Amino acid sequence: MPLVNAAEMLTKAKAGHYAVGQFNINNLEWTKAILLTAQELNSPVILGVSEGAGKYMAGYKTVVGMVNGMLEELNITVPVALHLDHGSYEGAKKCIEAGFSSIMFDGSHYPIEENIEKTKELVAICKEKGLSIEAEVGSIGGEEDGIIGMGECADPNECKQIADLGVTMLAAGIGNIHGKYPDNWKGLSFETLDAVQKLTGAMPLVLHGGTGIPADMIKKAISLGVSKINVNTECQLAFQEATRKYIEEGKDLQGKGFDPRKLLAPGFEAIKATVKEKMELFGSVNKA
């Protein structure tokens, strides 16, 4: 099945009170593990690519080529969107040219007027090409490709202004953070989320920084209109832990254990297990 934009899968998720996971990819193992798990669980899925990961994988055209090749070779039939995560204005345009099916323009660090102006222009391009587009209001805590946010809560009225531009989905800061959550984290602001949901209506809302948020908070966020949840750090930690164990047990020194296909296999399986756990929590299993 060819790449699709994320509009239909997220509209269905919002109406069905579940969420579709965006799992960030960093290399071939990541991509293959996520796609196979989505197929096994009959779940729609969004592959997220940060600008940093795009550069690491030799550029956006390489990423598009790899993903399209896998969809065909692995016979993936569930809906898959390839999405730029926290894109700059220039990065968004490059991904559109490269063949991504969905983009995120993160204009949250601009004054609201400039965020609106740039988002509006990208919405027009995406509409013409049949792509989905995500916008952000109120920066997400932590660091993502050099953009550092303190986890501010978005202004619901600004969210409505951006939503009214015709974006497909909206990421509103509700106290969420990229990376590991600190011990003194205050939790999600459901008051903000509820206010945003009331003003943006049927628009799918996005929760960034899905790693480490307690399951009950995830479920409550979904009940308040969150239809897309981003996961990255959790897969990285699972991959790291499994790889570390393999090496500490000396398996890389046994036979041809040094072969990268063997060396990376435990991490690959760990990513699959993490993605499965998240898809079950988000409620997207058998929703393809």
C-alpha cells in the first residue's frame, strides 16, 4: 500500500476515541520494526522523522526511498503516513519535495502572527498536493533538534486561530516534555486540553512527548480529543537496553555475534515490543 496522508486515520481515531501512534524512525531497524508491528497488529501508523534524523539517514529522499521500498517488499497493507516531526519552514518544503505524505511545521517559537503567516502558506501547498499538515502552539518542554521549550501551556484562543487556517491536526502544549520526565513534573494540564478541544471541535489534537506519561493520563488525554501521540525516547531506551545486555553478556564475541545483523537484532525486537505496548495502550489495534 502506498503512503497516505494522516487525515483519514486521525479523523477516524478522533471519532472512535483512540489515538494513532507516531513512532520516530532513526534507521532501517527502527523503520522495519515499526512497520512490521503495525502490520501484525492491523494498526494504522505514522512514521516520524525529525530534521536531525533526516540528515543522519543521508537526506529526506533516502528516507522516502527506504520507506516506500519497505512498504512494497514487506507487503504492508495498513495505512502508513511518513511525517516530518518539528519541521522548520525550510525543512517542511524540502520534505514536501522529497515525497513525504505529511509534515509538521513547528512555528511555536515565532510570534503568533508569524506562526500564522508561515502556517497559512504551508497549508495551501499541502492542500494542493494532498498532504496532511500539523501545526504547533505553545512549545513542548525539553529539546527537539535545537528547539528548546519549557513545557508551556498553549493559549486556547491562539490554538483556534491556527486551527482555523485549515491544518489537519494541532499540537498544543499542555505541560508535556520531550525526553525523560523529571521527578518534579507537574503532569498534563487537562484544563488547557479541554479548553483547546472546545474551541477546535473535530480537529485531531496531538500529544508530543508520549514517553513516560502515565497510562491513566494518556487515556484521559485521548478522551479529551488527542488522536495522535508521539513516541521516540521510549524506543531509543528499549533499543539501548537490549543492545547493552547483548554486549555485556559477551554475545558479540561468540561466533559471528559481531555481525551487525545479530548485534542489532535484540534492539530491533525491543522496539517491536515497545511499539506493540503503545499501540495497545492507544487503542489503535485492529483499527487499520
